[in-house]
Amino acid sequence: IPEPIIEPLRPPPFPDERETVTAELNIKRGWNPVSLPGIFESTTSTCGQYPYGFVYLKEKGEFITIQEAERLMGEKEMQAYLSENAFWIYGFESCRITFELTEYQTFNAIELVEGWNLVPVTVDMKGLSLNDIKASCELKSAYRWEEGAQKWQKINFEKSFSTDDLHKGVLVKTGNACVLGGAKIVPPSFPEEDEVEKIEKREIDIEKEGSKETIVEAPYVEQVKVETRTGGIKIIVIDKETGQKLNLAFVQVLDKSGVTVATADMRPGAAVFPSLKPGSYTAIASAEGYNIGRAQFTITAGSTSGLRITLTKRTTTQTGTDGGTAPQTDSGDGISFYEVD
């Protein structure tokens, strides 16, 4: 008589409490740009004949079938790609496909390439426009697909997305590789009391030669306040003497290879870069066509470290007769910066 097989005793597993979200795709007969903003766990369908799917490989600018994408990427990587990129479905009839999703995708941190992108319309994009979420992206044009007419319709960057747009795709052309992001409504932060290092007091040297005077202003104390944000940096420059913000006209951020990856206007009093990937960067500030300072910094895990802002000098040349009022021209680098640890 054979011995009975006794399975080892194992306690029952804990309940699965992964949060899931339901996404319904209403498929029309013909072509449909759709999105799956998350990793799908299960699916149901009312379609008699299951639709065909095509994935747009934005880095290569070509289409492949869903099956080819799975063979190329693997199931897990393909699902991650589909959660950040809209794709095409060809429906043979009007029907509905329902997905249960986990690891729900938001528009923040979705990467775009220079050129055409099929961007998913995520739930948190409802009520927002492309201008609201573009961050450093240089938008060139945008289109939505008319399922009934089966053609593209150009849309304005200010058009807000509605409930009807959710889980669909929008075609966006950009002039640069960038990352979507945008301001969120958050409670006010606590006051900051960072210590600012004083370099030296303002000094003026005057060199006179005939009717020409050259005034050289050595670097003087200016307060440079740097606030770190998730994945980005905000720079505020304050004149120590007047207490006023220096409204620098323009700041550009270059990666370590010297390619411009983001730009920001400083006229409101701050240059904000909300969506920088981890890496080393150089920020160059300019006003009226002159480079007035630069800073090297590193983004690591959503924070900024190693910020260094170089000191510069401003040279002012006055021409005219002794004792007279002379016109004044600026040359050289303008604003003086100093190091912040």
C-alpha cells in the first residue's frame, strides 16, 4: 500500500489589498487612439471580434502590433510603455473593453521625444490643458482624433480635457525632448531660515584717463535663495542692498553634454524648473543678451545638491568731460552671484 502524500501545512496568505482602478475604453468602428494609464490586471469585453492593436515606437517613429511589442519588450515592459503612451486600436464594431488597473499613471514625469508623441489622457488631466502640464516642453502642435469622421482635428493648447477625453490619446508635436509636469495645489510651505554666506562688501575702484572714467564694481553681497522641489529647482535672486528680487530675463539649463534641456523666464522673480531628471546640469542666466552668471548643480532623487554659483564682476564705463553728466554703458558680466552650500 503506497504511503499517502501529505502536503506540508502552510498558513493562508494575507489578503491582496492592491488598489485597482477601472478604466473603460469605448471603441468605435475604425481607428481609435486609446490609453491604459496603469498596469492592467484583468480585462472584460463586449466586442464580438477583438480589435487589433498597434503601438507607436516614438523613438523610432514607427508602428508595430501589440504582439510584436510584447515580443520586443516583454510583457512587463510593454505594459509600462502603454501606461505612458497612447496607442491605436482598430475596432470592427462599436463595443466596450473594461480594464482593472494597478500602479495608476499620472501625467507627471511622462517623457516626450522631439517630434510626434501619442500622449495618454490621464484622469488627473481632466480640467487641465496642454499649456498647464507642458513644463519645459516646446509645444508645436496638437491634434485629437475624430472617431466618427476618422480624421485628425487640430486643437488649441489652451483647450481643457473633459471626461470624454479620458483614456484616449492626443497627438502632440514638440520641439524638444522633455518631461510633462505641472504645478499642483499644495499647502503653503514652512518659512525657510537658510543661512547665507557673506562674501565681501561692495567696493568701487575708479580709473581715470582724460575724460574717460572706468568704474569697476567688485562682487558685492546678493542673497541667492534656492528652493528644492520634487525633481526640480527654483532660484530666487535678491539684491542685498534693496531687498528687491532681481528679475533676470532668462535662465536656461544645459545637461552635462551641453544640450539645452529646459528654459524659464525669471521676470516673475523666480526661475522654476519642475521636472528635471536626475543628473548634472549647468544653469546660465542672461539679461538683455548678456550672460550674467552660471551655476552647476546636481539633481539626485528629487533633490538638489552641489549648487555652485560663480562670482563675476560688472564694469561700467562713463565717458564725458570732468564734472559733466555722462551717458553710461554696461559691459562684461552683470549680476554678481556667490556660492550656496
